[in-house]
Amino acid sequence: MPRLPGNVKRMPENEIPEVARLAADLIRFDTTNYGGGNAKGEREAAEYVGAYLEGLGLETQYYEPIPRRTNVTARVAGRDRDKPALVLHGHLDVVPAVADDWSVDPFAGEIRDGLLWGRGAVDMKNMDAMILTSVAELLRAGEQPERDIVLAFFADEENGGVEGSQLVVRDRPDWFAGATEAISEVGGYSIPVGDKSAYLLQVGEKALMWVTLVARGRAGHGSRVHADNAVTRLAEAVATLGRVDWPVEMTATTQRLLDGMADLAGEASSDPDAIAAHAGPAEAFIRSTFRTVTNPTGLTAGYKHNVIPDAASATVDIRVLPGTEDAVLARVQEIIGDDIEIRMFLRDIGLEIPFEGALVEAMVGALGRHDPGVPVLPYLLGAGTDNKALSTIGIAGYGFAPLRLPRDLDFTGMFHGVDERVPVSALAFGQRVLTDLIRSY
């Protein structure tokens, strides 16, 4: 991976908005989550967030159901406390980053050429910083939001929230008393649509199934003719599953998204893939929202060159449209064959809510005031967020981390990718939009 050139332009400190400085600070906490309870840095990041909130005069609470898996919350009192509260939430953990693959230190929080670089710049310390600085702007001005705002920052989202949001909603539902709606990550950002642009507002998430495939065979010496080889059996199954071209399945949300994109692009075809092609760098992200995805992500087998093992396993990330989980699992078993065992590691629900209501109108209105004339379209996220956990206690969640992005920036490709980065100007834009929203809703 080429290193950044030495003549990159660094922004003067006095030109860096607080939202970018705060996001950079959060990136500098290495909160890598390797899964299976193996994470670090979440307590320190949560304490940093808590100290920032306390500096605004808010009372914080911490919940650490598992040592060092720290969650923090605060409540901002609204003018009308009879109105349902709104939750603004984010997660503080990040997926691993292999430093040698990056152009910069992934945990340095560097700002170069007008971009904030680092693991979490996209997912999702950018939004964490926007939430914090939006609330700070109101409180420093002596203002109150219209309704109570519940601020929550979770651990372990990158492992499905099993040691984070899922335990918080189970054990501390009082944090969210009176709340009916929530806003979090992976929505509100702009994408190109042909020669125009649109903002995507996330109103749903695909269901999640992380499975392990296990093949069994007979152990033996690596030098012999050996037909009953677990590694070969597993490899054939994984390759077959990974190459499946799953059919398109539309929902009300994805159909509305494609109709809106087709109108903007002047696309006469009704083929979803042809319409998605107008989204430039976001094409693959859009295409994943209207079909099942089965991606092999890991292989484990053997312990020595000359020993044929009796078992081999593979991890697979399966994302499906809400309500199709059982049918997809049955189809996966058909594809890989009955001699491959499917073990469920994690299964989580899918979500889909209507693109309507007062909060949707408020989010669309806030974007319209700061980027007039650009349409806002609903979409179904191919991945998942902590909104899944909140939905179990009756809170409807949306993805709205507003960012006005350059047309050629592959923003969606940087989720869990290399060289995560976000324009400082986009962070400042998002903070303005989010502040506007919580002022007006």
C-alpha cells in the first residue's frame, strides 16, 4: 500500500472544527473488537465521552455488565417532557485494522488534505462526535431541545452487541424511559445518482446470521491417497456458497429507493442492478440491500503439513431480508450438502419501518435546509446496528448520520475497509444538520 506523499496539506489547528477534533480524539482510543469477548479500550473511550458530557453539566451513568465492556448514557431535559424522548446512540468499538495495509497509522486520528483518517472515521466515531458536539452547541447556548434526548454510547456493536446494547436494554431499560424513536449510524449521507445526488435515510436493516460450517472426514497421513478429506469437502462447499448469485427480492423500502433513483437518473429499465449502477462508488452497497448475501470470512483446519485433519470449519456472514431467515438457511444447507454441519454463532432480527411520520419529516427537513433541492430516499441497510437491540423494547430506530460527501469518495466501501477517512467539511455539515434536527423536533 503506497504511503501518503510528504507534501500533504495539514489543516491549521484553528481551522479544525470541534466535531473533527473530537472524532480524532475518539479514533486515538484503540477500541478494537476482535469478537468473542476479546476487545480493548472501550472503558477509556466511554470515560472520555462521559467526561465530555459532564463538562456540559449533564449527569452520566455507566453500565459495565462485563469487565471493561463499558456503556455510558446521559439525558438532556427537553422543554416539553410530556413528548416521547428521542435516543441518539453510537458505539465506541471498531473492527481490527492491520496497520501495514494502511497509508496512515489507523489509530493516530490524523487530519490531512481536509480529511480525517483512522479506524472509526466512517464507522462510527464520526457520528459519535456529531452527537456530542450537537448537544454541546445547544447547551452552551443555554437552549433546550424540544423533547428529552437520551444519549447512549455502547460497547461491542461490532460483535452484534451481545456484550453491549443487548445487555443494556435487558438490564437497564430505565435508561430509555419514555423513548419511542432512535437515531444512529449508516444513513443520512449523500450518494451520486447519475449526474445528480440524493441522501439515503435508513429505515430498515437486514437480518443477520453468523454461521460456522463444519466438515468432517478421516484423519490420516498427508502422503497417502485419501478420498475422505475434510478440508477438500469444506473448500468445495465454501467456494460453491460464496459464488451463489442470490435472486433479487424487493421490499416496500427497496422498491421506493429504486423508483426514486430511476427517476433521478432517467433510467428506463426496471432492473434493480441497472438502476444501482447509477450510484457510482455506492453501487455495491445498494445492490446488497435487495438480495441475500453469503460471504465466507474465515477458514480453520489442520495443524501440520503432513497430517490430514478429521475436521475443518469456515465462518460465513449471512445477511437476509427480514422474515426470510429460515428459508435462506434451508437453501444454504441444500447448496453446501447435508454432510456439512451448520452451527449458528449469532442470529439477530431484521428491521423495516415506514418512511413516514414526524421524525422522518424532521430529518428530511433538516437536510433540505442545509442542502436545498437534494432528495432524500429511504433504504434498507445491508448490515446491522444497535437499533436492533432498541427495537426489542419498542423503540423504532433510523440511520441518520448526515454527511455531504464528494461524489467520487467511496464512502460505503470504507466500512470495515482500509484507509477509512471522512472529509472534515462533511463532519461540520453533519453536526449542523443534527443540531438543527434536535432543535426543531
